[in-house]
Amino acid sequence: MRGEDMVRVVTEKGQVTIPVEIRRRLGIEAGDGVVFYVEEDRVYLTPMTETLESAYGAVEPRQRPEDFQALRDQAIEERAERTLDDMRAGDDAVP
């Protein structure tokens, strides 16, 4: 996507809107997570969609009843780490 610069302004809260063209190209929808990967002076963004259902069975319960919010948070964090590891290993196409 080197052909066109897409400049956006960072808000006081540090937020920036991902242009619709990029969201469409990456398949990012409202509510999806994204992973930021920093390499030297460049930042890469990749979609990370994760649901409790897709993470089911990935974490052994530490206690009963389970704290599903904590389990979900842990599964998302582990998935983000795996995504970053894959990106660093060159498994994902990084421009």
C-alpha cells in the first residue's frame, strides 16, 4: 500500500482512525483486535480476531467456577504473543 499516503491525526487520547481502505483490505471489522509490531522505525498492524469460543480448551481452569473474563483476557494475550512470534519468524507477509 505504498502508492498512497493516508495521513491521520492522533487524538488527545492517543487514538487514530484506521482508514476504511485499510480496514477492508485487512478484513478488520468493529470489535476486532489488532496487533501492533514495531521494527526499528516502522510499525506494522495486523488483524487479530479472537473469541471465547475459538479459545475454548486452550486454558486449563485454575479454579471452579472459572472467571471467564480472566480466561478470555489470557487467551487473547497468548494469541497476540503467537501472532507476534509468527510475524517475527516471517510466517506472516509483512510489507
